Amino acid sequence: MINSTTHVRVARPSLGLKAAERFYVDGLGLDVLWRSTKSAPGEHDLLMVGPAGGGWHFELTHDADAPIVPAPTVDDLFVVYLGEEPDEALVERLVEHGGTRVASHNPYWDEWGVTIEDPDGYRLVLSSRTWAS
């Protein structure tokens, strides 16, 4: 049964796991939860990042033999509800670690946060709201 303690994995292709790790780990502050390199035909390199002990994580994959080009849209968002204004030092750190600050497609997110594209073009929103607000 799915409930509030159900664990969630979001999987995305990446053209560069080192760049993705730099953005999500060194920039955003997530932890590397698992890493592997392909060891058999048909397998791919894998990087899992998320909060240690959390109920969710990103699985970022890359297959050098048959890469999948990420195809994010302006509405593919990973929203982090901070409950306070995003710290400008965090935004700057994300940019320094491969992100690009962009205007949001939906003005709601510009009103309530900051949007940064990761190295693969997916969008991270640092929201000043809380989940319940």
C-alpha cells in the first residue's frame, strides 16, 4: 500500500554523471547513496543521490555505449520546499557547480522561489513556501 512512508525513486538519464554529482551533491548538498559502473553488457553507470536516511532519491543513469539524451521540458520540475527564502549563497553555489539560474515557465515559481537548471537541463526550484502552504 502506498502511504506517507513509501519510498520513492525518480530516475533520469544524464549525459554526465560527474557534472550531475557536482550539481546535486557539491551544489545542493545531497549525499551520494550509491554508485556503480556498468559491469556487464546492457548495464549502465548509475549514481543515486538524495538525503541520507530519506524516503526518496534520484537515480541518474548513463550508458556510454547507447546514451539517452535527456529531454526535459520547462515544466519538468524538482521542487524543494524550504519554508524560507532561498539562501543566495546556495543559489550561487548551484551556479558555480554547473547550474544556470533561469526564469520559470510558470510565474508562480518566480514569485515563490528561484529556478536553476541542472547540467542536463532539468529544473530545480528552491521554493520559499512549505509543502502545506
